Amino acid sequence: MVRPRKRFAQHFLEPVWVAKLITAIAPQPDDRFIEIGPGRGAITAPLASRVERMIAVEVDRDLAAVLDARGAPNLTVVTEDVLDVDLEEMARSLGGAGASPLPIRVVGNLPYNISSPILFKLLEASKSGRFKDATLMLQKEVADRLIARPGTGDYGVLTLSTLIRADVVRLLELPPGAFRPAPKVRSAVVRLDFRPPPADVRNPELLVEIVRSVFTQRRKTLGNALASLASSRGRDAHEVLSGAGLDARRRPETFTLAEYAGLADALSRAPLK
């Protein structure tokens, strides 16, 4: 048996929790999945037996070799870091090409040290419209950030970036004992249901740029936090906020997605002469 490796932040799921996770995923016979970080294959084997096709992306060569040796006919094992792979190309190889691409599902027990970069990569890939959902096991702290409400300490860049392109549902919460070796933190399983941006988000890329900029200065008022970005576009932050009908004295974490959408619209308009 391959031992967990600290450098890959590996924690393997216990069998009783595998069954609960498969139930939460609710796989269908015609589903096609990309699995991120299959590890020893605890989820891979039962999932592959229930779906049409799967690709498993595993960075650990020894674990990937074990999965490959099992020879599941509908499973392709890719030995690579998921941050380096082309998810859209994988979706196409699973049958997502053509005028009506089949929706691809994602599942993964994400390494806690790189979960945020993987989430941002999935959100970027979802722009293609090829992905249906992603059921992900995360550190509870990260899951809390995904579903955070305005005005809370967990609300921030990850929350808003996700809300632009997905609805998030918390499915399960797992204690450290659900894994071997047991991590020092609690975990949670969430599902991201991908969709186009809401109708009022007309400038999603600019909205994300604004959010990334102002949340580096979340202790400032939005008027001050926005100053640098607004200036780079030849605008005055307070004037832009006034044009959007927003109070410049509020702090970044108090604004909703809809309010940031209005701010992006106001900032995108040409400055008054």
C-alpha cells in the first residue's frame, strides 16, 4: 500500500465516508467525470462503476500507477499536477466536443494547500459552458468562505468570484477522523453548480479585478480601497461610487455581488469631461 506523502498533503478517506460521498454526488449512468486527486482510488472505483467515463488526475506517480494497473475500461489516469492540465481539453476528450457538448462533472478531494488555486482554475474553465458541477472536499475554512454572507470575515474574493459563475451548496461536514492520517482541521463537501453570470453582472472580468483590488485593503473604506484602480482608469473613486449609488464610507466586505456589479458598470463607463 502506498503511504501518504506530506509534500502532496495527502489524507485518504475512510470507507464509511466514501459511501456517504457517493450518495451526495448522485452519479448517473451517462455521467462523465474528471476526478482531481484520486489518491488510492477510494472514490474512483465506486464512481467509475456507476458512470460512463472518467479521467482521474493524480500528481503522485506511485498512486497513479496503482490506479492505472487496475485497468478499469472506462477510466483514464493522467499523471500530472491538476494546475498544469487543460481542463477544457479534458472535457472535449470525454465527449464534450460538438455543437451540443455533454456536460462534464468534477469530483475531488482537494489538497488543502492548493485548494483555492484549483477552485479558481475550475471557475475559469466553467466559462466554456462544458462543466455541469463540481463536488469537492475542502478544508471547512475554505468551504465557509465559499458560502459566506456579506459583512462576515469569511466573505471576500473567493466568495464573490464563485458567486459570479456558480451556486454553492454545502453537502457534508467531516471530522478529522474521516481520514487517514487525520488532518488537524475539519473538512466539508460542497457542490458548485456552474451557470452563466447573473443578468446584472455585465462586466464579470472587471468585477473580479475590482474585488481582487479592494479586498487587499479590506480594512479601508471602499472609497479609499478603490482609489488606485480607479486612478489607473482615469477615474476618481468617489465619483465612480457616487455614480453607482454606493456609499464610499462602507468597507469592501459589506457590499453584495449586485452592488459590485453596479460598481463595475460605473467604472467601465467613460469619465465625464
